[in-house]
Amino acid sequence: EKDVAPDSRLLRRVREAALQTENLSPFINMKSSTSLTDFFLALAICNTVLVSTATEPRQRVTVPPPIKPSGITLEKIHQIFQRLKLASLSQSFSSSQSSSELGASFSAKNTEEHLAALDCCDNDNDCCAGGRDDKLQGKDSMDIGNASLDEVFKSVTNSSLPTDFCYEAESPDEAALVYAAQAYSFTLVSRTPEQVTVRLPQGTLLTFDILYTLGFDSVRKRMSVVVRHPLTKEIVVYTKGADSVVMDLLEDSAKADISGEKRMKRIKEKTQKHLDYYARDGLRTLCIAKKVLNEDDFRKWANFRREAEAAIDNRDELLMETAQNLETKLTLLGATGIEDRLQDGVPDTIAALREAGIQIWVLTGDKQETAVNIAYSCKLLDQRDTVFTINTENKETCESLLNLTLEEVRKNYEAEKTQRKFFGIIPTSFSASEAPSPEFGLVIDGRTLNIIFQGNLEDKFLELTKYCRSVLCCRSTPLQKSMVVKLVRRQLKVMTLSIGDGANDVSMIQAADVGIGISGQEGMQAVMASDFAISRFKHLKKLLLVHGHWCYSRLAKMVIYFFYKNVSYVNLLFWYQFFCGFSGGTMIDYWQMIFFNLFFTSVPPLLFGVLDRDVSAETLLDLPELYKSGQNSEIYKLSTFLLTMLDAFYQSLICFFVPYLMYEDSDIDVFSFGNPINTISLLTILLHQALEMKTWTLFQLVAMIGSVVFYLVFSLIYNATCVVCNPPTNPYWIMEKQLSEPTFYLLCLITPVIALLPRFFIFALRGTFGASLILKAQQLDKLPKGQRDLEIQKLRSRKQTTGVPVASPASNYDLDQNVSHLCVSPFLHPAAAAVSHEDTESQEHSASEANPLGKLRLEEGYYFFNKWAEEGSTATASSAGPSSGHYPLVPNRLATPGQYGGKLTKSKDKFNHGSHRRSVSAVTL
């Protein structure tokens, strides 16, 4: 954010404009300089950034330190400015003002902020020349002194004003913009609720009175600050917001004169080119605009605002209405673009989650081009994917586009299904001319989502998403994010997880089954509303693949074990009822039965459910496919439950009838018969758990041995002290007597072995024949680290050679399969630093080379997608970047095979569906 290297050309022009503002030179173009100055003033003012110094970071700077202003005094500047203002008004009708231009456009890229070089006019040099002539003509009217620009700026550096400020912002985007303004010598010095002070390049301090601050909200998608200019005393409204909103709020150019209309139209076109260029680079764009109010209009609006603030009913609606009434007829100053740099490990994490069988949706408020480029960079979309983009505002159009898309994907699915049925299995390899069928991706914007929700098209939308590898929802509001999550939960009946890092992700996090917040530069709102909190997106990989797998495995085994334990022990009493006439009598003392579940067998299962690890963390991270065992309920399912219950019945039979046969025809009493059964059952249940445990720790070993020791100690003490505790029977001295008999020890040794032998035999067969992936992973854990890594690499390479996609359309189509949905809001590092831009013409030329279709105008309702080359097509072997992998395409009448220099492989036949056309292109393989 702090390392900003300004563009030298634009910096020189900004300094000239600032010098003209301070010294009010008449031979510098007034309108152009004012636009540049207002642009950077808006960057420094239109925010809620707090200022502190590096030496006192917790002390807010509210009063600017004294500084000697360069040049002339503020009063003299004001007087000269008034005279120049009258002179410029008299000359405006005689001289053409064709040298106006865009205030500024800049972007942040690769942790650097670029500022787009600005031209005096679009392409004619006469405008610039004319502007220079005007400057020379007015040179005699005023002289700013003999000092050059460098001398003036050098004198400022010797001032007493501190240069190292610390800015604390609500979002890193605001801080990045303030640091960018500081790089161009427009430094935010102090801020209070009433005033904000900015230092200009020459060192002059301008203190603006803050009249109102209209904060940002997700509905307006903009914020505004109403200030009073210290020089002109004008009331100025600076607005910063999304380009899709601010562009619609600009003043109508048709109401201006012919020259003004052309100028405003040229500014909008140039700004839109910059916005498109930034969006193609994956930058987050904003527009900066201003509006000058007269005193009467501001007084009326302020009264309206105070009434809205004091209202009790419909207060929010009234405040929204006042803000919208003010933010109209704006004048465009410029555009910004800030890069959201991906955190480390995001592509690897998304690729691992996809291999784990998790379907990923991205819900973001970014522009479509920005979101698509980020999706390619983080491996959410692949160059081989067929990407469908649907943008429309009409219900009939949206419905027909969904039908067309469904028809296309079903054709591909049916062809793949027929191929599988013909060959029996998926081919293990592909020849050079044959490639696997592409996977699908869907890109949709917020307006289309509104049409889907309002037009009852949710079923068709979800039917389409079941075929898609990834779904990308752009320009989504927080309400739309939560509605999408609720729709997926309600209709698809799947487990959903939402992860976000900002306040606009709170509703999405709360709507999902599991919410995860990322604590970062966007604040702590998402963390406070989430179930789990992580510091980086890459930690999601370990959270899901490792801890998620362990959690499912532990809970599933522990729940089944508790069922088994209770069924096995209670059935001992059931078998005894056949010998006591179903009288409800027991052969075990009541206190021992109570303590059996309460103390003797309670701690080992709990430690088993907390500490057991069936597979090591390293293996789970190296083999994300192991996570599918939880999705498919391979551990806790009906067949496993039934087999466990049968095993419990079998073990209870063995634990009861082996002692029964041993003591048959003897004269022992009831408790003497039940005590060996109780002891054998305890040993069998604990040894059963020992077979289930995959990881032995000191705590588990101590708990297992301690349970047996505690049982023996309790029984000895209880039987020695309880003489008539359970009349008419008497448990006195039973355990002491049986511990002295060899028969008791023989029963405790033979009976658990017979009871556990079938389970041990099944485990041996399962590890020998048809071992599952979990068992293979457990075998890999026993190998040395080097050999284990080699075997894992062989296993992964063997899977890749099969040619089977990880998330094929067929697997996503089956609703019965338990597929998890991960709803993501991009977690990125907003960066600010800089390199100098090339000039605007070279930017546009490079942009047109990167995307040959970028100059073609899109029409509303068109349906665009990239089709991978099918049979009989030829393609070049050159690599394709993200821009060539996701073109907004145009109708086929504009897409000829020879138009793109060999990159287009095959042009499909055009067909109509109603009044809408479908266009098809092929990406470079």
C-alpha cells in the first residue's frame, strides 16, 4: 500500500496543476488543471481514513502542524483566483476549450499502482498545440516568479511538516487510494469530524470544512463527502463508487452545448476504455466524480437531510432518498483500479478442494471481467473449460438463455454417457487427436440473478449449475449472496460452507451450514459472524481436508461404538431372562451396572473420539481424494450400522454362554455367575475399541489400563465392604473369591478372543482383498517418508493417466450424491505500489492485441461461451492466457475463421432460439 512509484509524466502535470491552483497562473489550462487537482483531492478527502504519525501511532492528528506556505499568502491567492475566475468567464465564449481531458485514471498492479497517462485530446495534436498557444498568450498577464518547479518543490521538503503519516482505514482499498494521492504530493495531514486538511505539492495546507459524509452501502455502492472549498468557498460534493453506478449518475451531455457535449462524451469513452483495461487485468475499479452546489440548493438539501435523520418511521428509506437526490448530475473526474492480489496458496487450495469433490461457487461484487480473470488466476476456471456467460435484464431472454445452455450441456453429457456405456468404462488414455470432453463453468451477473429470483427460474438455474464445474456470480450484493446460499441448501439438499473476509460476506456466512471468516485487512465482521476463523485462505485446505476428515472419522466411529457398547452389554441381561422366567431379574449387581457406563467404559471412547487419527495429516494433504470418504458416508452408513449391531449380538452371546457352559451344573449363586460375565464384557468392549483405534497415544493407553484397574479396585472394595447392600442377595467377597480361582482367569482370556475373532478376521480380509483408498493411505503412513512420497507420486500420476476429470459433469449431475458446496468471497490482498504506465494509445493497442474481440460492442441478451475444439477441428498449439480463454463473443456473422490469425479452430453453425442468437468460438489448445 505504501510503496507507490508515481508516473513521472503525470506527476509533472499534477505539479503544474497544483502550482497553478496555488499561484493561479493564467497560462495553464484552467479546466484541465482543476480536474487533475480535484481528482487527487477527492482521493485524499472522500474516505473515512484516520491519520496518525509514525512516532505516535495511537495519537490521532487532528490539528495540522504549522508550516510556512510557499509562494504568496492565502489571502492573495484568493484575491487573484477571484480575478482570474472573472477573466476566464469573459474569455470562455471567444476561445475554444477543446483541451479538456480526463482528470486521472490509475490502477494498482502487482502490488503497484499505475496511473494511466492522459492525452490532451483523443488523437488530434492541434488541441494540445492550441492549448499551448493560449498559455503563451496569457503569460504576460501574471508571473509566478523566477523559481522553477523543481526549486519550488525543493523548498517544500525543508519544511517542518512530518512526512511519515500512518493511515488507518476501514478497508485496505481506502488506504491504498490515500497513499496513491500522497505519492502525487496530495498528502492527507489531519482529519476531524468537522475538518480535513490536505497538503498540496508546494506545501500549502488546504483545510476543508466537512459538511456531511454519506457513507458507503451495498445498495448505493458509493460514498460521498460534502465539503466547503477553502479558496473558492464553494460547496463541493466528492463521490467515489462503483463504475457501473457512477457512470449512470453523470450529468446528461445532451443538455450541454455542442463542444461541451463532445468533451463530456470523449471523457466518458476514454474513462470506459481505462476501466475495461483495468478489468481485463483483474483490477477492482472505482470512479471518482464531483458536483458543485450553490448555497440555496445545499440549504434545501440540508433541511431535507435533517428531517430524514430526525424521522422515526421509514428513517432508512428517507436517508437513502436524500443521498440519492444529492448524488445526481455528477462531473466525472477519473477512474481508479486496485489489484486484489491473491494470497499465497489460493490456487493450490482451490485445486485441492476440487480434487476432494467439493463444488466451488464464487459470489463476488467485482466486475465480471475482474472476477473472470481472478477465477483463471486462482485455477477456479481452466483454459479447457467451456464457460457460459449469461447477462440479461429480461425474464423471457433469461429463460431462453437458460434453455439454450441446458440444451448444450445435455448434448455433451448424453454423448459422454453413450461413450461410457459403449466402452463399459472410461478410456484409460487418449490419443493425440482425441481429448477428454471439456468441463463447464458458468458466469452470471447480479442483474441476471435478480431476474432468476423474481421470475421463478431457480429450478432451471440449479439444473444448469449441476452440470458446471464452477459457478461465478459477479456484481452480487450481500443479499443476493445469502439468497444463493439458501437456494442451494433448500433445493439441492446439500451441505454448504461459506467463507468470506469482509462485512459484505456476513449474510452469506450466516446463511450457510458452516461459516468461516478470514481475519485480515477487511476487518473482523466476518470473523465475529462465523463458526470458525482462519487467518489465511490457504489454511482452509488443512481445515477441511485434515481436520474435517478427522472430525468425521472420529465422530462416526465414536457414535457407532456407543451403539455397539450399549447393545452388547444390555443383551447380556436379555439372554439371562430366558433363565429367570422373564422376571426382570439381573445377575449383575445394580451398582456395577450403573458404574459400567458411567465410569468403567466412558473415558476411553471419549479420548477415541478426540485423539484418533486414521490417516496422518501429511497423507491427507497429499491425497485430497481421501476427503470423499466423508462425503460418501463410507464409515457411518446403514450397512456398517447393521454389521456392527450383528457383531454386538454375537459378542453378547459369546460373553454370556461361554461362562454359562463353564459353570453349568455347578452350585454358584447368581452374583458369582454374573461377576465373570461383567468382567469379560468389560474386557471385550475395551479390546474392541483397541482394534478400532488407528493411533495410540499415552492418554489412550492410560485410559484403557486405568479403566480395567479402576473396575477391579472398585469391585474389590465394594464386595469387601457391602455385606447386605442388595438384599436378599449378597455380593460380599465375590470378587476376592473368584480372583483366587484359575477358571476366572481362563474365562477372561478365552472369551474375548472368541468374541473378537470374526471382527479381526474381517479386518484382515479387508486389508488383503479390495483395499479402499483409506486403507492404502494407512499402509502408506507406515512407510519411511521418502518411500511414502514416492508411492503417493506414483498413485497421483496413475490417476492422471486415466484421463478422468476430477469433477466431471456426470458426477455433478447426480443429486443423490452428497456433494458439498463451497461459497467463496475472494480473499485477496489489496495492494498499492507502482510502476509507470505506458501512454494511453499503447495501452489500448496492447489491450486490443490481447483480446481481438474487445472492440466489438456487446448487445443485451446475447449468449456467449467458449467451446472447446471437437472432432475434426484443428488448432494451434500455442498457449492461451486468461484473456484468450474467456472472450465475450459476438454473433457468428462477425466471427470468421480467418479473423483471429489461426487461433479460431472451427466456426459452428448458427441457430436461433426465439429472437436470441448463440455464438460459438474455440479457445487455443
